[in-house]
Amino acid sequence: MVAGVFFSGALDFNSTEKQDVLIIGLGGGIINNYLTTMPNHTIDVTVVDIDPVMKRIAEKWYDFQPSQHHRLVIDDGIRFVHEAAKRGMKYDAILLDVCYNIRRPMMCPIEEFLKDDVISAMRAITSERGAVIVNIITTKDGAKEADRYYFSSRFSAKEEVKSPEQTMEEILLHSFPSKIVERICSNFTGACFTLVDKMEKKRGRCFSAFAGTTRGKLLTIYGHTSLSSIKNWDFNS
């Protein structure tokens, strides 16, 4: 998910200006700690978690250090999103990582975040150049169920490159028909229009996904890879 916020262009890796991130679901505290300790960056991170115990755990075990640009809010993520929309708040990146703690066909995200009003609220608080990254985990039998909940009714249309196991995915959603693919190509190799074909060839050992948009369509990019290796792919060959 960390790579996705930069790969997508939601956050500018080379910028020293303030960039705002909302993380719903603390998890292991790795993402927020990483983003707020990047040198020469001003990334303002708000983490929302419904469980008050998580704050004590984060402070004791996750090296959580609150600051002017790093805070943990104990609140229901759905209520927080709705209130943020009412206040007109905007985030450059929204990371949704909330899961059930029991085995279900679709374990992440929880069903409440798949409702139209919640999706609409998340879209409303996504900045013009921003993106939403959703962690999706399913059992094998739940893959088709996950496909129905890609939020495409409120975000751009999607194109998919399927993961063979279909057990874990990260979906990145844009609320605008951006030129993110042109930006990605400009930053990496310049080969804008061969991106999909090359991703098709590289999907053999896949477990995660990043996505960008091209001409208003959501492109989901799967790969057993890292951001650094993506940068080294030869998209022209």
C-alpha cells in the first residue's frame, strides 16, 4: 500500500510540500510510521481506528509517536469519513485496511464500507489528484464477491488483470479521469501505451495490486514485485 500511494501519483515522492493521508485501520502501524518519518517530506497522516485498545498498543509496541503531522483518532471510520465530507476535508491518499477477524468469503474490507453512502463520502474527501487504496482479502470462494465491490459506481471504470489465486488484492481508485499513466510513464520509462500489455506478461506470480487510470478507466496492476523493481521494468520491450 505504501508503494501504491507513490506509484499512483497520489503522493509526490519528490515534493516537500504538505501532503495529506487518511488511513482507516491502524493494523501494525507500519504505513503511518513510514510515511511520517520519510526524510525531507511533510506527509500529514491521520489514522482512524475504532478500537481504543489499539492506541495503547500502538504507543507501547508500534513506536507510535504523535506529532503535528501524525495523529491517531479513536473513532468509527465510517462516521469519521461522513463527518470529514460534511466539513469539506480533502486527502491526497486514503488507505482503507479494515478486516473481519474471522474467516469469511470476503474478509477485507468489512461490508459497511461497501455501502453507497460510504463510498460516496470517501470520493468526496479525495482530492482532485488523490486516490483511494483498498486492501481486499478473500477466500478463494469469495473472489467473485470481491469483484462486485470495486467501488466503480463512484469512481472511474476499471480494467483488471486477474490474480491466479484471487486471495489478496490492493485496488487503487481515482475519483477523476486523470493522466496518471502519463505521469507514471514520464517518471519511469516514457512508454505510456504499452503498460497494460507488459503487466499482462508479468502477472504469473501475483498477490497484490496497484492501479492507475488511463483515459478515465481504472487499470489494476498486479505484481509480485516492489516499486523499485517496477521502475526497472522495460516497458518498451
